[in-house]
Amino acid sequence: MAKRVLSVGTLLSAITGLLVVVLVAAFAVSALSAYHREARARAVLSAVNEARSIMAAKIAVRIELGTANLVLEAHEAASPANFARLQRLHAQSQSTLDAALAEIEQHPLADAMASLTLLRRADQQYRAMFPRVIVGIQKPGETRGSALLAEWKAVTTVLTRQLAVQSEILGKHIAGTDPFVDRMMRMNDNAWAMRGHAGGERGLVQTIVINNHVPKAELQRSLAGINGMIDARWSDIEAEAQLSAMPPSLKAVIAKARKVNFTDYRAMRDAILARLMAGQKLSISGENFVEATTPSLASLAAIPGTALDLTAKHAEEQAAAARRSFFIAIALMLLSITLACFTAILVMWRVIHPLKGITTTMTSIAGGDLTAPIPYERAPTKSASSRARCRCSATAPRNANGSKSKCCKIAAPRKPRKPPAGLNRSSWPI
């Protein structure tokens, strides 16, 4: 049994099998790694799509809030155009909220389940509050009451906050998966927080424009505080934009926001405040102010939107590359198995089988069987046979022309000698 285990054929078979196992295992590990990379990329893409749905809902709700706050702060009843516009914006907000809730439910996260309950409650309060707003804006400001505006702001603040919580949960869920994804999600968080502060700042200036007199000290302090928060977020975004790894499309969006919001809008806002502080009246209405400042908020909202689009594109590219790597690894694994099988068959046919025949013959000869056939012995050539075994007699008959005959008589092979009697067979030379 030990000789069979240590035989050359067994060792060659074991080495060939070991090489097959190593190759197949290496490519299997590569395929598994590619599969996990694709799964992570798909998870990031799913989270980004969910974040985009949530951001669309936040933008729609904030646009609706801008119009609703405008008509609720106005001293007169809402015009038919503003009335129809508010209803249209509310329908868009409901549609985007439904899409965001459906997206969250399809990909539930453990940390998001409790917040989802709060988001649903805030959404229900928001929808229940809107009919009261519709009734209130049809009345003059003195009969409408200020409690309606305060309650509306409280309800919508809770709703937007719960949407922001869902975005934060998604950001934490995909954090650390890829350096590019981390940078884009950080840009998304900073830009959206800045967009929220900018919306609040626009609301304060809108109130100042509607009142059309010198703003109170408390309002001025609130305005200065929120501008400080905007500037802090903007400084972080500007620092990120200076990096060479920042995509050009995102740099272009940031440059546009710099011009539209931080140059054009602030120049208009400062002119309005300077005019009021000088005791002069404004010629611009609250509605015109909202329409004039909408592009600035849109330029700020374009930054997180672009960051999420780039993240989704990057995740799709990563998933496609991982899928290609997976199929390549599977193909190489199958090719390795095929080549290994071919090599094993070739080794068994051309090496192991001949070695077994030679080993059998050598064993027989060592046992005294001198008549054992020698495998794979080449037949002697004619010239060698003529020199070795052909004996031409000197007195060979001559041909008719007097020359010696070229015919050679091939000597019969000699029979093995028998050992003399009395000698041991094993001592007799081969």
C-alpha cells in the first residue's frame, strides 16, 4: 500500500489535481470578490436613487412653501393665479412625496423604520393642513389670522425635517463604500443644508419686502445668523471645489451658484435692505421678489442634484465593471478546469500508463522472468540489423555475373542459456 501511495503515477496525479484545485480556487475567489463588489455598487445605486426621490420631494415641498408663505403673509386675498399655482404645486408635492415613501418602503433600512413612522405622520398632518390653507388664502389678511401661518410653518418644518432625516440615514448607510461616493455625499449634505438655510433666508427677506418698512432688530439678527450658516456651508463647498478630483460638471454648477446666488441675489438683497434702512419704500412686491429670487435657490439646489447624479453614474460604472470581472473569472475558471482535465488525460496516457508498463516489466525481470516483453521498444533499423545480425559468408555463392550475392542471412536470435545445474537462479547473470 505504501509503494502504491508513493508511486510516480500517484504523485503525478496528486500534483495535477492540486494544481487544478489551486487554479479553480483562485478564480472562484476572484469571482466571489467581483460579485460582492457588484452587490455593494448596486446597494449604493439603490440608496442614491432613494436619496434623489427624497430630494425631489424636499424641493417640491419647499417650492410650495415659498408660494404658500407668500400668499399667507400678504395683506390681501390670494389672486386667482396664485390660488391655481398653489394647488398645482401642492399636487406636485403630494406626487413626489408618494414616490419617496414608496422608494423608502421598497428598500427599508433598520435605522429608517422608526423615522418612517414619523415621516408618515408628518405627511398626514401636512395633507390635512392644506385645505385650511386654501380656505384661508381666499380671505383678507386681517380676517385670516396669524395663527394659520404659524401652524402651517410648524407642520411643514416637521415634514422637511423628517425628509432630511431619511437622507442622513441613507448617507450613513453608504458611507465608506468608495472615496468618490463619500466626497459626493458630503457635497450633497453641505449643499442641501445650505439650500435649506438659503430658503429660510429668502423667507425672512420676503417678510421684510412685504412689510415694506425698516426691519425690526430681531429680524435683522435672525437674518445675520442665517447668513452666517449659509457662508459656513459655502466655504466647505468652495474648499471641495478646489480639489483636482472634483468632476468638471460639478465645478461648473458651483461656479453658477457663486454668480447667481452669492453675487446677483446678494446684490439685490443688499440694495433692498439699504433702501429700507434709509427710510425709503420699495417698488417691488413680495410676489415679484419671489419670482426674482427663484433662480438663486434653483442654482443652489442644482449642486446636490448634480452630486447625486454623479454618484449614481459612478455606482453604475462600478457595478458594470464588477459584473465584467465576475464573468471573466467564471470563464477563466471553466477554462482552467478544461485545461486541467486535458492535462490530466495527457499525463495519464503519455506518462503514467507507460511508467506502469515499464514498472511491471522491471518487476518481472527482477523476479527472474527474462522473457518478459519490453514495452515501447523501438524496432531496429535495416542498416543496424544488417550490421548486428546479418552474417555474410565469405564463401557465399556468387551471382551469374561473378559478383558476391548481397543477400544476407539473418541469424536467428540466440536463446537464453540455461543455468547449470546446482547454481542458484538468482545468482545467474541476466
